[in-house]
Amino acid sequence: MKDVTGLCVLVLSLLLGGTGGTDPDSGYCIGTRCFTVFTEPSDFTTARDQCTARGGHLMTVRSTVSNDVLQILLGNLMGRFWIGLHLQTGCPDPAAELRGFQWVTGDQETDFSKWPQSFNSSCSPPPPRCVSVSSEDEFTWTQEPCGEPAAGFLCEYGFTNPCESLTAAQGESVSYRTPMGFVSEDALSLPPGTTAVRMPAETKYVCFSEQWLQAPWSCEIKEGGCEHKCAVDQDNQPACYCPPGQAVHPGNRVTCEETPEDDPCLSLRCEHVCHKDGDNYTCMCDHGFKLARDGRACVDFNDCTDERQCPGDNSACVNTVGGFQCVCEDGYKMSNGLCVDVDECASAPCEHMCANSPGSYQCSCYDGYKEDPKTPNKCVLHCGHEECPAECDPNDRFQCYCPDGYIAEERTDHTVCIDIDECSFFYCDQDCRNTFGSYVCTCSPGYTLVGQYRCVKNEDDTETDGGMEGSGASPSPGPSIPTSATSGVPHPDPDPDPTRQPSSGVSVGGLVGIIVCTVCFIVFLVFLAHHIFNSKGKMESSKAPEEEAHRLEQVKSDE
């Protein structure tokens, strides 16, 4: 028999990597590649993760052949479907074959492209970074926002040592089920791990190393192809067993058929299987179990006690009923039985730049941007100075953007962003400190900042200034420490959150009262000034006749 150990490692790894979730709607294999289509609404990242969980990746359309396969799979489906093409960083390059985009495999190799004539090469604001196709627009590559859901996605799988299809005799038919989860009856090339059923005999086969092995094969793989149970016999060979009252069909050695009522196995009452050894009958257990002391019951065998079960770093063995499962730590995936690092950056999780690291990744932003506090993988405009150049559309210099807390000002040949002094709007109850793009409210000693802008006097504060409430005197010597809006400790961030206006500051009635008082005071001053000037004029006019008479008297006396 073929190397059973090699069969287990190869096919089991394929099954672990290729299962999970629902089966694809359809699939197609050619050469050493298989392609599947899923009609599951999902965004780009979810679609990428689904393909990865099944041991593949989003489909790459590098040639006219793969484009023909794509059209076969999507020919009768409506809506948009993700393919494995995305713009990881930077801006589109209209002169490049892939326009600056790359495949999820991390390369830009291609002999085929199908961009629309109206390609979006703008970089401000950031362009859509993922690509989808649809039969409705003749399968052209269309830029889409990665976070928007599409109707489905296409996965691609690579393999080696394929098997050719089995020859069916007159009156026979053969159906194939691939490790990717789709069934085909007309295939020329099939990947390792594919199972075949020849009807009407119901004989089963599995593809391994370019050959078809007839069931029963290794019990660790789909119960060896057995209809009921598979166990290793006395000669350490896999064999199929049936429940009490049934026996294995001698022709195909996998299906079960009824046995006479005087079957000796009925009296043994075996929990799993009854094995005939010459003229004797004994109980045996399925793979992953061992026979209990009573000779009938079966107990679970902890396979994880053997450290060789899941070799390599970043992996762990999880015991299951009747077996075990090798799992990888977060940020790693199973590949050929080992846990290897997942390059998260290949799926463009970051809006700007991405740096992969073992088991994780780190997002960063271009100059003039910073991480969005609410969504770390996205970036927002950032200045950090009193004045910065605005971010303008290269095709329209009047379409400009400024960070929160800044206002745009057009100048002769450019536009700048100028910091807004929020403190001039009296948002804070007491003290206000303007920062670049925001502001921070603080309170005097003896008060606590509430709701980011309001100061409330401490109830246990001892008055030390003669009973003047709200004076801000500190109960103990030493400088006062401004408190933040939420934690009651010095604000840890010298560049606080984007400008925010308090939900309530000076009330509307109070503001109207201030305005009315100011106007009344100005009118009073004008009235007072007018009264003073009028009084002075009257005094001067009353003195004029007396002075004139006095001069006349002097003239007469001289004569």
C-alpha cells in the first residue's frame, strides 16, 4: 500500500485549509488551478479572509484563460464580485499595466488586463482601492471602496500532482467532490484530496500523488470512505465496519448491508464495531478511541499528548472527540501542516501605508495625516501647526480640504489652513487653552471639570479666602493642575480631539441680555456726551454779549 502517513499529511492539510463556511455555488479546475464562486454578500476584507480560510486566495485574472474561467463561473449571476486586485498604498498610476494595483499574492505579474476607459486616476480624496467584476458591464475591472459589500467573490487554489479523471465503462458514471467543496461530473484535472464515486457499484476512490486509491484508505481522512465507521484491523490496515445487524458489502468494501439475525456480533454489544478474527469476534474502537477494560465500551484517546502531532512554532493541538485538530495563533495560517505568518498587508487593511510583522501588522499615514482615533486603520488630515498648506484636488485648486479645527483661506496662488482659536468663542466655563486644531478647558483650584467645559465647585473644598465662593483658591499650597474633561488628571494628549463645540455654553437668553445691556450702555454714553457738548455751547453763547458790551464801554471812555 502507498505511504499512508504521507497521504494523511497531504490530504488532511488540504481538507483543513479548504473547508469552513458554506460550499461554493460552483467551481472549475484546469491544469493545477481550481476556481470557485461564492454568492455571499461581503466586503473585500471578509471575502479575502473567506478564501484564505479555505486554503486559497481571491482570484487573480492574469491571462485570457483565467478570464474565460471567470466568465464561465459568473455567466448566469448578477451583481458585482470581488477579485484579488487592490491598490495597497500610494496613488493610481495610469501608465502602468495594473495602474499601480497589485494582486493579493503580493505581485504585479500579468499578461492580461481589462480596465474601463473611464479609469479614476485621482488621488485626492483617496481613491477606491479594490476591484470587482460583473457580467453586466462585460467583466471590466471596476474600482470599488473596499468596505462596500459586493454580491460575492471568487477564490483561487493551486495544487500539484493532479489526478486525471477516471474512465467510466458502459452504464457507469463517476462524480467527483473536490476539497474546495464543489461537485463535478465532467473534469479532466482534479486536485489531491478529491473523492470519486463510481456508480452503480458505489466504489469510492481518493486522489493521491496522481493516483486514485480505492477505499478504504486511511481512517483519518473522511472515515476512509466507509459508509459507517473506519478502524484499523489486527494487521494495522484500515477497514470498514458496520453497525450491529449489518455487514460490509464484499464488492465495494465500504457500504453496509443487512445480516442474518443470528449474527454473533449482536451478543457482544460493542459500542463501536465488531471485528471478525477467524472464528472469533471481538470489539474494536474507531480511530481516536481506545477499548475500555470491559472489552465493549470505547473511551476518547487524547491525541495531543504526543507533541509530534502539531509540529512547528505558533501552533497548538486541540483535542477533539475521537481525534485532534491543529490550530494556529492569531496572525498565522496553516500551510502544509505548519503555521506560517499571514501577510495582512496583502489585503490592504490600511487606508495609507501598511507594515507587516510576525503575527500582526501596523498601519501608518502619509505626511499631513494622522491615525483616526476612532478607526486606527484610517487616516485623517493633520496639521500640528498654526498654519499649513491645504489638501487640494490637483484637478481643481479651489476644491481644498482642511483638518478639523482649521479654516481654509485662499491666497494669491494657493490655499492655506489656519487654526481656529476656539477660546474666542467662550466655550469654556472658566479657563481655556487653545491648541492646534482643538482646545482644552481647565478650571481654577477648588473646581472640577464636568462635561469637558463646565466647572463645578468641589463640595468638600474649604474656603480660605474669606468666604468668596468661586475664587479658585487652592486648599493646599502649590501650583494648580488643570484637569481633563473625563479623567480628572492632566490631559495626556498635547493635541486633543478634533474641535468640538459644547452642547450648551452661554444660553440664548443670556446672550441676548448681554447684547441689550451693551447697546443700552453705548446709547447712554452717546446721550451723555451730547448733553455735555450742548451745555458747554450755551455757556459760551451767554458770555458773548457781556464781552461785547464791555468792549463798547472801553471805546466810549477812550473818546
